[in-house]
Amino acid sequence: MSVGFKKIMKKNPANRELPGKYYPTLVVTGKSVSLEDLAYKMKEKSSLTLGDIKSVLINFVESMRETLYTGSSVNIENFGVFSLSAKSTGTEDRKECTAKLIQSVKINFRSSSNVRPDITTTRAGERIDFFDIESLLESNSEGNSNTPGGGDTGGGSAGGSGGDVVDPSN
């Protein structure tokens, strides 16, 4: 499994005068995997039909949403815990602290320790290799056919937030 990264310069927020440092930041490539795609992968590993798996996943999402909206957290063993959190404004007077101060609500996820990525693992199915997208694109434009996974494995979690979408074909 290979995950690309790009080099992002970040300045120290406490002292903007200091020179910035480059950090490898993980990027998402390609299109998002849909529920249909996941169901198909699951079907290949089980005796269930594609329709059965899709039905279970759809019902799971609906049930989890309903449970979260009652104020409970959802703990999925060996995966993680989902819970709600709110962004709100504060007030000095306790009596003025009401639900009207809640500006937005989001769903949080805390992964279980056994699904967290471990970049030091040597097990083939769990190993993550990192490749420098910029170097890969440069080598491809020079006519080399360097493939992801064989490139720069210089890390990927230091200061990176991920979530950036890059189309390597551009």
C-alpha cells in the first residue's frame, strides 16, 4: 500500500519571523471509494451478496446517526469510537449559556489502537509506503516509469493534516 505526500512549508505561528520548515503532508489521490465499492470488496471476502452487504451498511449508517443524535457515543469494537462535539460561543453569565450559542456540530472519530497506522510495521498487509508525488511527477515527465511505493519514503505524518486531493495526471 502506498500513500503519496507533498512538501508543504509551514511557519511557526508563535514566531512568524523564523524561516518556515517543510513538512511531508499526506494527500488523497484518485476518486473517493463509495459504499458500492466497499460493499463489492466485502462481497469478495464473504459468502454474502452485494445487495445484502449494501443493505447492512446503509442500515448501519442510519442507526449510527440516530444513536449519535440521541447524545450517545458509538463504540465499534476494534475500529473506534464516534461521538458528537459542538462549536459554540462563550458567555460570562451562566444563565445566558443556552443552546442558542451552539454554532455547529460535528462527528468526531477516535480510532482504536489496533487500526491506527503503524509506519514501523513489517507485515505486508499493514505496511504503508510513502512516495513523494512531486518527484514521481518529475520522473514521469522525464520519461521514467517510476511507480508509487518505490520513491522517497521520508515519512508523512510530521505536521501533515492530509485531506488534500491531488490528481497525479495533471
